[in-house]
Amino acid sequence: MTTTTTTAPSTPRTTPLTRLTALGRAELTLLVRNRTAVFVALLMPAAMIMAMKSTFEKIDLKSTGLTVAGAALIGGIGTVLVQAVYMNMVAAYVARREELVLKRLRTGEVTDGEILAGTALPAGALALAQSAVIIVTGTAFFGLDAPERPELLVAGLLLGVVLLTVLAAITSVITRTVQTAQLTTLPLFLVSMMGSGLFVPLEIFPDRLATVCELLPLTGVMTLIRAGWLGTSDGTDLLGAALTGLVWTAAAVFAVQRWFRWDPRR
Amino acid sequence: MTSDDKSREYVIQTEDVRRSYAGGFEAVSGASFAVARGELFALLGTNGAGKTSTVELLEGLARPDGGTVRVLGHDPYAERTRVRPRIGVMLQEGGFPSELSVTETVRMWAGCTSGARPTGEALELVGLGHRARVRVKQLSGGERRRLDLALALLGRPEVLFLDEPTTGLDAEGRRDTWALVRRLQEDGTTVLLTTHYLEEAEALADRLAIMHRGRIVTAGTTAEVTAARPARIRFELPDGVPAARLPLELRAAADGPRIEIRTHRLQDSLTELLRWAAESDVALRALDARSASLEEAFLDIAKSAAETEEVSAA
């Protein structure tokens, strides 16, 4: 042990940026060390795209204005968001909570919001990178056009990452262990796959069912992403889609502020 | 208050502070105390006495349900952005990601700590320098406590909160931590410590308070807290010497041949006992006389509290 009076250089005052970077960097290290999670996050979208492609080949897509490849790759981006962000983050929040990491972090200078955001940074970045790969692949090898409205595409992706992160935080409240996360994430996974246009385009649903599906958490985000890449929506659709996504995000943020659990139930 | 008190700066102040949990259980029922700058203040208590609940209020982790809390002149909950950069916290139970190495953990914490020490310095401080590359999951319980302490010290805090810092440490680790805490105090750090090791409080604390069932039952320096307690003389009488033969003024309590005398004037009582023994030619076996220690004060409080509980339960 050395004396405490050494005057070695020390870091200046922290800012939200330094704090988010520090948390994000640690979380990235953890993500890279979690081989299974990386493996699943990388392989699942590819597998899902193949599965979706064979489904879409059996569906008459004429009324939707989509090609088989287009529909499958949009579904792939949706899968990436649900898998890499939502399912990953539920497990991450639960793991950090049960390891008492969240509790310990809350004694420091980081704010609650920064803890949740910093923890989610690598998963969010991974999802965006995977989406970019899907878009480049689609454009280069599957005859799809480059994104028609990149700003809409980016807005949709970012909204999706934020919304699914906050939904993950809320789902962690009802998740006791990392293992049960596989169970508690299923409802949103299935509802999004079936009802938010990932596996089946909403246009081929009966009108009333389609209207309900438009209000699901991820539908608005998917509409924005589809319109951004393939340009297949009109203005009112987009406004409604953006609103749906924002309202879900606001509601989820409110729920997190109220009910998020920072330490384990004992 | 003396003039000396006026010149002192109190960096921790609580007044009639209360904290209740859902379900109505009141963990802290009106605790008031103040800690001066540079002082080491120990909070003692039985399990469930409300020590951790009180410290959490000082750390700004929860808002009190009544009373006021001030740390460095601010409300630690409402004004956490002003207080947090100047305090260091070691929880009774805190965790770190098990897959990060010790260095990676400190680096993460440093990015979240204003004026953080260099990683190596922080680890040397707690004697963990040789474990820098080891993953947290491979650390022993004691090493994990040292890592926790390193993070509490990372920002060179003015006020340090240590909630049972040596629980789980071996004797050597405890001595090392004590030495470190003393050095920090010499450098001017104010320390608030909770512990259930009474010798820890006796060794380190300038002043201490004993909590029981959410209240501060007694407070002061070790000498002040123990002064009010009686000293104790114990011995055994040889066969055939009944306790009734002991001088009446000694107020002896007999349990078979075993005798216990409680007295506020240890020297007088002991002189009288020994004179009687010499005059009566009685050999006192296992003679043991001791001034009131913190342990006795503590046990007294726990015992009298338990008796009160029995009465109220009856």
C-alpha cells in the first residue's frame, strides 16, 4: 500500500459524455465476452431472413407493392431490433441488477438515465451496424434500390433502438433471472413477428385486424423503416406511424421511471 | 455548546430523520446526529437497527420520510449532482460485472468519477495491484471488498461512507483497511462508518452512536458511551464459602459459586473485595475485573431493549 498523498494527475470533472462512454465501453467488453449472445445476435437475423423469404414466396405480395427480397430483408431488420436490442437488453439489465451492479452505480455521479442508456449503447450500435449490413447486402445482391428516403430510415431505426431499449428495461421488472428472460421476452417477440409486419405484411390482413396491428409497439417503427428504404407509404401513414412509435416510447419511459427495479427482490 | 463547537464545520447533519418502507415498517425513527469535518464517526447497532437505512439517506439513495439530512451543506437526494462528486460510497452489498477484470472495472468507474485517481494508484491503495488483470468473478470475497473500497476512494472524496467495510475480510485485511482509513482521516477525509465489530469502532472512531430499532440510543466518544456503564468483577468462591458471607456493600449477584459484581467505582469495590478475601483467608478463583468496554455498553443496550420487548409482548 502506498500513501494517499501522491499527487498523480487525475481526470477532470465528468460529463454525460465521459460517463456514457465509460459505461458503454465496459458493456461492450462484456458483450464481446458473451459468445452466445454475439453468436445469436449475428446468426438469428440471417436465419430469420431465410425463413421469411420462403414464407413470402408463398404469399401474393402484389397488393403490398413489395418484392420477396424486400419484404424478407425489412423483416430481417425488425428481427435485428427485437433480437439484438430487446432480448439482449432484458438479459443485460437483469444480469446487472442481480449482480448488484446497478445498485452500486447509483451511488456515483451517473444519473439513472445514463446508467440505462450507457448499458444499452453497444447493443444499440450492434443493431444499427447489422441493419446497415442488411441494407448494403439487399442493395448489392438482391436487386433492391438504395434507400429512397435515408432520413426516414435512420429516424425509424433510431426510434426502434430507443423504444426497444426502454421496453427491455420495463420487461426486466418482471424478469427474475437471466434464464427467465427467454420466457418474458416471448410475448413482444411473437406479437411483433406476427403483428408488426415482420413475417406477414399487414396489407394482407383483414382491415379491422390490420388497424389494430398498426397500434402495436413496433409497427410504427417498421412502417418508417420500410418507407425509408423502399418508399412504399404515403404521408398520413408516416405521421401515424411516427406518432405510434413516439407514444409507445413516452409511455414506456414513464413506466420505467415509476417501476424500474434497481436492486434484486430479496 | 462551547466556542470550540461553533468553529467546527459539520459536514454531515441529520435532524429527526425518519424512513419508512412500504408496509409501514419504520426503519429509522427520528435519528439526529452531526459529524464534523475530519472526524471519524461510527454507527453501531444490532442487526436491523436501521444503520444501512440511515446511511442510504446520507448517500442520497432515498428521500427521508421526515426530518432533514444535509451533507456538505446540501440535500444529498435533491442536490445529488452537487454532493456526489465530493463523496465516496462503499455499500454493504455492491456488485461489479463478474466478467470484467479489476482494471476494467476501475476504468469504468473512473469515467464516471470527477477527479479520479489513476487506476494503478487506486489499486495500490487497497493492496490489489497484483490482481489488476484478474476477472472480478475470480476474486475472493475479501478482495471484492477491497475493490469496492478502491472505487469509493477513486475520486479523493471529502466525505467517505463505509457500510461494514471489513465484513468478510480476514484479520490481516481488516488491519490493512484500518490503517488505510486512519491515513485517509489524517489527510482530512471525514468518514462515516457502520460496523458490527465493536473493536473496529473502538480502534477507529472519534465518536460513535449506537442505534437500536431505528433510534439512536446513545452517542458520544467511546469514553463517554462507556462511562455511564458499570465495571464488572467476576470470580468463584471456594466450596463451603456461601455468597452471603461477602460484604453487603458489594452488591454481588451469585450464580452457584460464580459471583458477579457490577460497580461504578471499580477500584474501591475491588479493594474492599480483596481486603475481605485476605481477612477471611478465602482464595478467589478465576478473578477477573474490567472497566466497562464498548462491548458491555452494547450488550447492555441490546439486553435492556430485549427486556422491554418481552414486557410489551406480554
